[in-house]
Amino acid sequence: MAIAEDKKLEMVCVVAMARNRVIGDGTGLIWHLPGDLKRVKALTMGSPLIMGRRTWDSIGRALPGRLSIVLTRNAHWSAPEAVAVSNMEAAISAGADWLQAQGQGEHRIILFGGGEIYAAGLDYCNVIEATIIDAEPESGVCFPAFDENAWQDTRLESLASGEGHPAFHYHQLVRKIPPADLISNS
Ligand SMILES: NC(=O)c1ccc[n+]([C@@H]2O[C@H](COP(=O)([O-])OP(=O)(O)OC[C@H]3O[C@@H](n4cnc5c(N)ncnc54)[C@H](OP(=O)(O)O)[C@@H]3O)[C@@H](O)[C@H]2O)c1
């Protein structure tokens, strides 16, 4: 596969996590943050999404305008609107091929979660678009521990708490040293 030279293929992680890195209860999200789903839509539209089979189950459908690439070790798993793959390299390859076929100039593959998939793909990510929630749930699925010194962290916006949700903050973390090559011979 050949990606346009001027726009290098890039993987971007999109996540909402508590201060202690909890991202969900195992079957779904813990908070419904006003505006956050809209933000996720804007960040991901036109890109392939790499997600784990459990995250796919929690969403239950493909998100319009994006390709759902679902990692599973079950060779028999399929869903009509998803591309099933058995490892991260195959997921990246499927994403790159789809972007090229779209021909829209989009060059970002989104690492969409959940916890196992963030752990498998974070080394490839150049950017983390994070929603950080002012909470510390006692249990749940976590974003992997990562070296905060390796990332330039910029707080973009803070939003106040409201009915049923704590305050939360949008952060953009950019890797200080380039990530692992997405496609070794591109
Ligand atoms: N807050 C957020 O931003 C956010 C985003 C996404 C998800 N979430 C939450 O995260 C939770 C789910 O996360 P999770 O860690 O339990 O599950 P997950 O990462 O969504 O999916 C795990 C599944 O992916 C497959 N898998 C994992 N690693 C693989 C690999 N290296 N190769 C092939 N297949 C692989 C396996 O599927 P099989 O079992 O089929 O083999 C595994 O059971 C939910 O609560 C969800 O709501 C939160």
C-alpha cells in the first residue's frame, strides 16, 4: 500500500478517562458528558476506527462516515458493517487501505479503544485526544499506564460539572519523539 507522501499516515488515540485512567465499566461508558460525543464525532469523521470486539459490542453498530475495524481472536466473528482483523498490524493495514480507497486526503487512523486495544496500539500513536474527567472510580477498565514525560500535554478547554457528571477537560497530548512506524515499508 502506498500512502500519499505529503500526508504521512498517522494514528491518533481518542479517549475519555478519569484521573486514575478508568475508561469504562467493562460494558459501556460511565459518564455521559455533554458535547463529548459530538467532539468524538468531529475528531473521527472520515477515518477508520480501530476498536476491540468488546467496544464494538458496547456500541452495537457501525458509526456513520467511518470504517469500524474490529480486533478479535475469534476467527468466526463477523458483523455486517465491520471489518474483523486478528492483530494490530492487520488493523493498521486495513485502515491504510481504506483511507487510500476513499481518496479524501484524510491520513489519520483512530485508536478507538477499549483498554486492551489502547494497550496494543498506543506505541503507534502520535497524538492522544483525551477527555480527562475529574473523578476516580474505584474500579473499571483502564487506559494503559504511559510515560507522561514522553508527551507534550496541552489543556485545550475545561468544562464545569453538571447534572450527573463531574467537570471534565479536553487535552491534546503530542508525542515528543516519533512513534513506532505504522507501516514499516511505506
Ligand atoms: N472512555 C473511552 O474513551 C472508551 C473508549 C472505548 C471503549 N471504552 C470502554 O472500554 C471497555 C471495553 O474495553 P476492554 O479492554 O474490556 O475491551 P476492548 O479492548 O474493547 O476489546 C477486547 C477484545 O478485543 C480483542 N482483542 C484484544 N486484543 C487483541 C489482539 N491483540 N489481537 C486480536 N484481538 C484482540 C478480543 O476480542 P475477542 O474476545 O473477540 O477475541 C478482546 O476480548 C468498555 O467499558 C467500553 O465502554 C471506553
